Amino acid sequence: MTNVTVHPAWLPAGVWRPIGSRRVRVDVPGTVRDEVEAAVAAHGGELVTSGDADLILTLAGPAHHGYAIVREQRATTVTAATHAGLLHGLFATVRMGESAFTPGPRVDSAPAFPRRMLDHWDNVDVHPVMGQVERGYAGGSLFWSAGALRTADLPRIRDYARLLAGVGINAVALNNVNVHATEARLLTDRLAEIVLLAEQFRPYGIRVHLAVTFAAPMLLGGLDTADPLDPAVRSWWALTLAGVCERIPDFGGVLVKADSEGQPGPFAYGRTHADGANMLAEALAPYGATVHWRAFVYDHRQDWRDRSTDRARAAFDHFTPLDGAFADSVIVQVKHGPMDFQPREPVSPVLAAMPRTRLALELQATQEYTGQQKHVCYLAPMWSGILGFRPRGDDGPPIAGTVAEVVAVANTGDDPFWTGHPLAQANLYAFGRLAWDPTLTPGEILDEWITLTFGADDGTRAALHAIMDDSWRTYESYTAPLGVGFMVRPGHHYGPDVDGYEYTPWGTYHFADRDGVGVDRTVATGTGFAGLYPYPWSEVFESLADCPDELLLFLHHVSYTHVLRSGRTVIQHIYDTHFDGVARVAAARERWRRLRIDPDVHARVAALLDEQLRSAIEWRDQINTYFFRKSGIGDAYGRMIY
Amino acid sequence: MTNVTVHPAWLPAGVWRPIGSRRVRVDVPGTVRDEVEAAVAAHGGELVTSGDADLILTLAGPAHHGYAIVREQRATTVTAATHAGLLHGLFATVRMGESAFTPGPRVDSAPAFPRRMLDHWDNVDVHPVMGQVERGYAGGSLFWSAGALRTADLPRIRDYARLLAGVGINAVALNNVNVHATEARLLTDRLAEIVLLAEQFRPYGIRVHLAVTFAAPMLLGGLDTADPLDPAVRSWWALTLAGVCERIPDFGGVLVKADSEGQPGPFAYGRTHADGANMLAEALAPYGATVHWRAFVYDHRQDWRDRSTDRARAAFDHFTPLDGAFADSVIVQVKHGPMDFQPREPVSPVLAAMPRTRLALELQATQEYTGQQKHVCYLAPMWSGILGFRPRGDDGPPIAGTVAEVVAVANTGDDPFWTGHPLAQANLYAFGRLAWDPTLTPGEILDEWITLTFGADDGTRAALHAIMDDSWRTYESYTAPLGVGFMVRPGHHYGPDVDGYEYTPWGTYHFADRDGVGVDRTVATGTGFAGLYPYPWSEVFESLADCPDELLLFLHHVSYTHVLRSGRTVIQHIYDTHFDGVARVAAARERWRRLRIDPDVHARVAALLDEQLRSAIEWRDQINTYFFRKSGIGDAYGRMIY
């Protein structure tokens, strides 16, 4: 194993004391017993094989994939129907601490989503532009290094599996959705690597998935087509995927990015995405494996002069006509917003428009557009808002009640803190917890994470809440105003460049001129995007008066002097939020400085907060100067605009 | 030799017919005789060793580095004081064609500058960002490939030397001024490669120079300092450079980019550039070799918020206080403009401010900011204007009369057409010719090049003049208006991005806001740059009324409605020139399409003209839209602005 000190994140030895110091009975062999055995060895308790115990873990229990915890005077009993459920029950007991051993009401916890999945964008080869991990900000890949599997580091991968299971994640896609030539071969002659990785994840109840290229029959199979209706293509896939499932009995399935940003897909053969996905589903269904098919399809070779094309409509226009056409074991994976993981987007209208299709909500834990794990940005409030959004109004179900599963793009790597920024661990933790129970509040999840990670006293807890609770809104305030998005440096996406994407083929524009800013996506005068939502949101978004401030420029083009629902003008809102955002970062930095905490963590975060402050000032000054130069309207409070 | 068809450029076999079909006597062995021998073999003439001849080439002649040609009824006689002079006389005879053999007045031609130098920015290793040739648009390096000398391709290097000698160039710096670790070693353990390259250039009277890193004593010598006043450092350089000169008796000298864009220099030790340059000069002077020391020194880590720093002043502020302090064999090499090879800049004020220093004027044949050898851009009109500029007004000397030499950054590589764009050959040709005689007009130089290269009939000649004569002004018209510069995509510098450098540390700004655009560099209210010129230009540039239109935004910040000397407003000028520029490119493309010419050349240029038109339209639409969005002022003629 590479010689690094790995910081333990949310399952450090200390949190095992309440269990480890007791007599525990585990009625089943495997990981649950191994974990308990290690805990009692460390804390002086006892693992008993029969008879009385303070804590009993046993297979028998609720008819769901979760667990039940019964706390009685005599003993606490954890039951589950499956070994994985029992493992989650054990970790839940860890989270409860001493209170797990105080009589109290029965806990009966079933996960909201059967699959809680993490997508790694790890490359096997180092990509010349994207590196070892595409959009990775936490060091290298845990799995591969410069073309080779990290066989010497398998123990760390098993630690990683344990960490994920500890927060309820039970599925992992191992490789990047942009599948290059080397990565394609994981499906065939490099399959042994996936077998080995699956062995690390299996003890923790995690199934592995593989991102594959739609062109595999040509690239690997020597066929001259990848047409999904061609019998030779179908038989190549059937044979190949059967081979995978036979070597990996709990293989989760495949993940496909097709006809997107240069990746091949069924369009080349005049076929639909359903044709493509169903072909794979047919091959995998006998093995209980699935197809995750991404809905991230749009024209990335737009002409900025063409005002009729709206990237925000693309997934809707491509996929909703196919509702009902996908096989049962296909999950269409939809990014949470209509564009691409901006700090603020409306919830994708696709999520409310395909009732006869199993949809996965795709979130992004890796902070591509939210500070790249250099900025503190606790994303649970954003995700919680998405999961709780009710597309049909207050009487309709929330997104959490309509999607079939949730997926996040991983933010982890071989960094000693797992996530580059130590506080970014909270995002991975929050994703797992929300995927289990989307009704948890961001505050209580953060509280759990603080306790598990820092065993925190009240001062530390208060400081971390102060720094993290609103950090996403802070990030939003000094970067993209009012939902406008994409004012970032092209390519790497870190730091401001207001016009960086304004005249490019990527379909990401703000249309700022001397009079105003924003994208008219109304039905009346714009691209019609607002009309893709069901009532009442179609009307709310269409209305300049009712549209929420934070999404105004995503949906409307307004003058700088337009008065927001907040009572401020657009231009003054831009200035105010940018000055305020920097002030909040400065305050967080001060607060962190005074904190007494593990010195390695303290030093890393302190250095990152310096960078965050520098970057926030750069954002503030560029955005303010840009809009001052365009609008000619000064700050009402006379603050410095360069 | 790598298996490519090399297009012969301006010395194809055909142009040798007038000489090759005659009786020629060469009174000296070496390249002159070899060239004539090949010519008469090809065209049926005769090389005689004594007695009568139609053409006589002999050593004895004018007391300068040029040649004389005496055309009498009986014979034409070319004389020169040196073998190199005789070679240039021979090539001059080739250029004259049949008229060399018609009685006429004596030609007595001395070069205006003793050294006519080409700087290659070739890397030995492929640089991860810059590639094999920094800012190279003509394929790979002629000298190195992926870390190794191209020993198999030495014959092509000799062809290249011949091509350069054919237009009067007599010095070549072989490697990039940004000297990385591998390239540094050319000075020591990889010196054999320079020896071998010098052998290819020597027969054509071309001396080789080497770009070195100021940190060499540390990097290669193991010293712990590179302080130019440290005795150990001085002795390391003396010893090392003596070693070079002993292996290469005609070694030209070293070229240094110090304290610039990250390259090390004397500033680190509190020493001046004169201290640094003089140390090297002392080591080289005994061998007749020189130091070229670049004046391209500025702060590339500026803060865009700091309005007091002006990059245009930097070379002046750094170097003019050192006038008189440099040793005799130091040449301070000054870029033609105060910024960095933009399509339009004022002549650098440094060129008129260091009377006691030998200055070299540095031009850029490689088209970094002028279309990257995808756009036709004949640069002789720009260079001719610079050489003819009179900093002290009409009664003072032109730049050509005050600088000691001229240098150009090479535009050549291993491309079959030598320069990527076949028509870009004309820039290399024009540089050589202007360096020999700066009073030649761009039109007559182009005419020579057309005749030598295409042996052109009148139709071809007319078409090429129409396409090329004004191509630089055409390029200027659809890119950077009124001298503003740097509205390019950061990094690679191809294509428009108006704000691409506006908030960066590179010191390259336009300050466009809703009211106006341009950089106030006046003494009265700006950075004072205008005052760095002698009278009358200090007053001309300072005056809003007198400043030439084409430099207005380089020197003044004006409103969009400011009326130019041309009578048009600034905003209308921007629109007009951008529409007009595209129209001119479209016309050139049509004209080229109808031309009957070598099919390889025709196809290559036709494809490039397609790209030029696409790119020109992109420039037009982005620049026009940007300024329309900012100014809110429409086009007077109602043309399409997106």
C-alpha cells in the first residue's frame, strides 16, 4: 500500500467504543461479525456466540432492505432480512452511540431508494487533459494509476468500501462515463481488474457497475457496426455481458453515456436511445443487472448566433418522447438540472415528465462548478431542495417520491483526506444519508457527520455549523448571480470568466448587454423551456413577477434596474451578494483559525480557506467590474468596484 | 531523410536556367562552385576553370560584405570580398534571371545590416503545452524530434540553410529562448548536436547561435548561484563558452531571455541586465561571438485591478537606464512594439532611447498573433513601416538607420511547404530581403518572390498581388480594431475572445465599458507611455486629435461616438472594418479558386482560405456583437449583428 496516512473520516476507532466495550452476539458470519470482532478487541468488550448479550445482531426482521433496532433494558437487538441490511443496522448503531443502549422506541429504517449509487469518473490511463480522474479534485484514482490497477493498494479500496457502506451506499460505477480506448477493454481482456475490485466491495454489500462505450462491438469485437438492431451486435453484447456476469455474480450492470459530447451512440444508426438501452438490458436482465443510460444529451457544437436552440431543453426533447419505451431494467439517469451541475439550476423538467420510465436523479458530489474542493461548499441544502421539490405543486409528490434511485458523481480519490478538502467529506456523507432518507435535514446530517468525524465538543460543532451550513449559498453569492451560471474559465471551470463561454459552441450563454442580462426561456417570448414544467411551475417560471429570484436570470432576460422580489434591483443584488459573499468567507476563515482540531486537518483547511478567500475576491471584483462596465450603474453604497 | 515531398520555395531548379545554360567560371572552391556545377549539369551549360566565360564569379571586389555585378557585352562578372558575399552575389544573379546577361549599369550591393538573423523557437523535447516548436505553425522542428537530433534529416537542414542563404540570412539561433532542462544541455553534454548543425549551415555562410538559460551554472555546473558577479559563476561561463567556441570556430554566440515570463535572470541576485549580459560578452568576445540579450522584460503577474502598471512601459523602464552600460559585443534585442507582436502596435520607444547601445530589432515571422499560418498575412508592409519609422520626425533617421541589426522569429518547420501556409514563405523571404535592403518596397519584394517561386505569368502575378499585398491590413480589419490588440483566446492566441485577457495577470487590457474603449497612455491623464517618445511623436501620440487612427485605442480611451480622423465614429469603424475584412477574405478565396497553379499548393491554400473565411466571420460576429452589446449603438447600414 502506498505509504500515506489515511484520515479515517466518519468511522474512526473512537466511535466504536459504545459497541466495542460491550458483550455482543452476532448470529451470522461475515463482515458484521468481523467489524464487531475488531471493535471489541479495541475497546475491551466481548464477542459471544450464544446466549445473553448487550447487543444482538441477527438475521430475521423487517420485510424491507433496511433494519430494525429494538432497545430494551436487557439488550438491544438489531435485525435485518439480509446481511447488507444487518451491516447498515450495525453502522446505524454506531451513529447512535450510547443512546443505542438506552431503552427507547423501536427504530425501523427502510431505505427510500433500493440503489444508492456512486459514479466514479476514474480513468485507467492518465488522460492528457482530464488526468487520472475526470473532474477529480482529490488526488489520483483509488483504483488505477497510470494505466495499471493499483493492486498494491487493494486494502485501501476495501477501507473505502467500508466508508461507503458506513453511510448506506450500495452501488459503485468504477470508471469514467467518457470511455476511452483502454477503459473500453475493462469489459473484455481487462475484466480481471473488475473482478478484483468487485471482491473488495462485495464484503460491504456494494455491487460494482461498469461504464461502457456504445462502440464496444466495433472497438473490441471487430464488428463493422454498433447498430443496436443488428443481430451480430446484439449477440456480441449478449455474449460479452454474460461473460461479465458469470465472472462477477453480483455484477450491478453497465452505465452508458451515448451520443453526448463526442461519445458514440445509437443516433449514428438512426436508432433511438431506447433501442440502444434495451439491447443492453436484454443481455443483462437474466443476471439481475441493470443499464444506467444517461439523459445528458445535447448539441455541444451549437452556434452562439443561433438563438433558437436552447441547451436547457435538450434532454427533455430527446428523452420524453421515449417515455414507456425503455425496458424494465433500464434506468434513465437524469442530471438534477437542465444544464450541467451549476451552483443553481431549476430542477430538470425531465424528472417530472417520464412517469412510465425508471429515472435516477444524478447529483454531483465532485465540486466541478462549486469550488473544486478548494472552497467549502456543503451541498446537502441544494440536494435536499431538489429531492423535496414538488413539480406539481404542494399537493403533488416530491422528486424523492417519483424517481427510482439517486446517483452521485464521486468526490473521492487517493488524497489522504479522501476528498481533497477535508470538509468535502460531508458531501459524500450527506449523499449517502439523503439517499437512504431524503427527509433528513441538511443540518442534522451535518451534525451526525461532525460527531462521527470529530467526536466534537459543542464549540467545534458550533464552529463547523457556522462555516458549513450556508456555505453553498455563500459560494453562490460570490459566483453566479440569480441562476445565470457558466461564468467560469472554460475547460477547467475554476475561477471567473464572464464571457468565457459566451461565444462558444457549448450552448451556455448569459446574453449580458448594456441594458440587461439573462436568458429568456419563457413560452411567450423565449425558448419555451418554462412550458416544459407541469402546472403550477410552468406558470411560476413563466411569470416575471412570480419567478423565484434565485432562478430569475435562468428564465428571464431583464434589465439591470429590474426590481427583484427581494426589493433590490438586479445590479444592486449582484454587488451586494458579491461583497457579502467575500465577507462571509473571511468570517469563516477567522472562525476556522480559532478552532482547536486535529492539526493535519486544521492546516489543510486553513490553507484552502486562504485560497477560497483569494478566489472569492477575484470573483467579486471581476463580476462587479464586468457588470459595472456594462451597466454603468454604480454601487448604491459606494464600495470599491475596479 | 523523412519521406516527404519538399516543395522548393524560392530556389527551384527552373530559376537556374539563365545561369545553368551558360559557360560559367568560378575562381574559388566551395559552395558557389558546387551550386554552379549543379546548375550547369541540369541545364546543359559548362563550368570552366580558366579563360573566357559568360559568367565569372571571383573573389576580389567591393570593400563591404556584399557583392558587385558588372554586366558587359562579353561577360557578366560577380565579385565579392568574401566567399559568403560571392554566394549572395550568385543568388542575386539568379534573381536577375536573363537580365543578368544583358549589359547594364553596375550593381553594387552591400547589406544594410551585417547580421541578418533568424531565431528558432524549437524545443528538443516536446513541451507539454508548447509542443516541439513554441508558437510553431509549420509542423515539427527541422532540427529535433521528440528529444533527439534529426540526424537522418541533415540533408533537409542543409537545403534549409541554402534557402536562407538564398535570401541573405547569415545567422540562426537554433533553439527556443525559453530554455528548459533538456535544451540547457546543448551547451555542454549535448554540444555535439550543435556542432553537427553548424556543419550544415557553415557551407552557406550562416553562423549558429544558441539560446542559453541564465541559470546554467546551477543547472549544469552544480554551483549554488548564478550571480553574474560571482567569480565561480564567471569562470564557469568562461570555460564553458570557450569550449563551445573551440568546437565551433564560427560560433555566433548566445541568446538570452532573462527575468522574463519565468526565465531566471540577474534580478534574483540584485544585479542588472548589463551585469548579466556583460559577463557572457566577456567570455565570448575573444572568439568574435556575441550576446543577444532580449529586452522583453515585464511583470507577467500583474493585478488587473492595478491601473498604475502599464506593460507597454516595461522594456523602456527596465532598459533605458542601462544605456551605455552594455559591453560592445552585447546586442540588446528589442521587440518591434512595446507589447508583444500584435497585428498593430506603435514602434517600441526603446528603439529610439538607447543611442549608446547596439540594438537589434526583433520581428516575428511566425504568425502567433497574425493568423498562425492559417490566414494569409503578408507582413512586409508592417515591417517596412517599422524600419522606415522616424522617431524624431521627418528630419531624423529611420529605425533602419539606427538599429545595429534585425532579427526575426522563424516561421519554418518540417512541413512540406516549409511554412505551413505556402504563402507564408513570402514572409521569410521578405524578412531576408528587408534585412539586406530595408528600402525595398513590400510590393517589389513580393514580386520577386512570386517570380522565383511560381515563375509566374502575369495572371498569376496579378492574382497573388491582389490576395497578398494588403493581406496584413485585411487581417487587422477583421480582428483588432484601432490598435487595441489582445482580443484573442488566451494561451493559444487563435480566434477571438474579447475579454479573454481582460482580467488576467498578463497586463493586456482594453478597458471596454458601456461608454468607450481603449487604454489611456497619455502623459496628461494616463500611464505616461506617450511621453517616452522623442518629439514630435510624443506630442502626436499624446494628442487625441493628431494620434493616427490605427493606434488610437493603444494610446487613448475614447467613447464609441468619438469621431476618428477618417470621419467615422469608433463604433462605426469597428463595424465597417469587420464587415469589410470578411468581404475581402471572401474575394481572395474566390480569386484563389480560379488560379491555375501547382495542384498541391493550390489545394493546401484553398483549404486554408476556407478556414480563414470561417475564422474571419467568427471574428466579425463576436467583435461586432460584443461592442453592440456594450455600446447599444446599431450599425449605420443595418447589417446583421447577432
